[in-house]
Amino acid sequence: MLVNAYRDRRAKKRDFRQLWIARLSAALGANDMSYSRFIGAMKVAKVGLDRKVLSDIAIRDPQGFAAIVNEVRSHAPKV
């Protein structure tokens, strides 16, 4: 019984991270940016928001999320 609890706690973390990434990817598609370029630009810009917070902002405040994307866009690698 405890073995399942140990395993499932880790699976739960993995499942939520996957959900946050899917939400971010969808919101970034609406802002004409890919997920990988966005995350890379976030690291270069040294923005301290994690995927959970960014996903929540993307859902609850699309204009605020668009402002974050536009701010970070200048740090994105040129393609």
C-alpha cells in the first residue's frame, strides 16, 4: 500500500507539470511564440516565474500573460 503512495506522489507531480506545459503551449500559440523559445527567453531574461504560475496567469489574465510574452520576446533567440 505505501509503495503505491510513494509512486503516485511522483506521478502526480509529473502529471501536473505536463498539464502546465500544455496550457502554456496553447496560450503561447495564441501569442505567436513556441514553448521552447519562450522558456529559453525566460531564462535569459532571468524571470523568476515558474510553469505553475505562468499557466495560472495565462488562464486567468490573458492580457497580462501577453504582456509577459511581449516583454520576454526581445530575449528570445533569433530564428
